[in-house]
Amino acid sequence: MALTNEEKRKIFEEEKLKKEMKGKSPLIAIILSLAIPGLGDLYCGSWVKALIFFALDFLAFILLFAMGIGVFLFAPVWLCGIISAWLSASKSEKRKIKKVDRALA
């Protein structure tokens, strides 16, 4: 039993949508942000947030040696960077799923 052209086209479109559906992994984003605050957001494509976290991390590093108060800035920046990366990756995943649902409808 051979497939019709319409069936072949549908199979091809479904395979294409499956490839497009893969968003950014929240786990990878979290691991990257654990290493360097902002790196997880950069992975997710949130350039502005990544630059903000890089700048805050750099500021905390400078303040650590200049006045010794950078220690109080490191932990909040680090934690906010992890949460931000997780949220960015989750939103990326949801956008991909909505896009696939719209295409299939």
C-alpha cells in the first residue's frame, strides 16, 4: 500500500514540526547559570538579560576587591540568574509548543 502525496506531505510536515518543537532545555540553562550568571539567559536568546547579569556579576567582582561588599551582591545575582534562565527556557519551550499546536490546527 503506497502513500499518497497528501499523506507524504503530512508526514513530512509533522517531522519538520517535531524538529522545530525542541525549545531550550531548562536544565541546560540552569547549569550554565550555575557556572556564570547570565550564561543561561544567553543560551535562551535573552541577550539583554544576559548582559545585565554579566554586568552585575562584574560589578560584584569589582566591589569584592574594592570594598569587600561584593560578597553580598554575588549570592542574589547568582540566584536571580538561575531563576531567570529557568524562566526563559520554560517560556521558550511553551512558545514552541504553541507554535506547533497552531500549525497542526
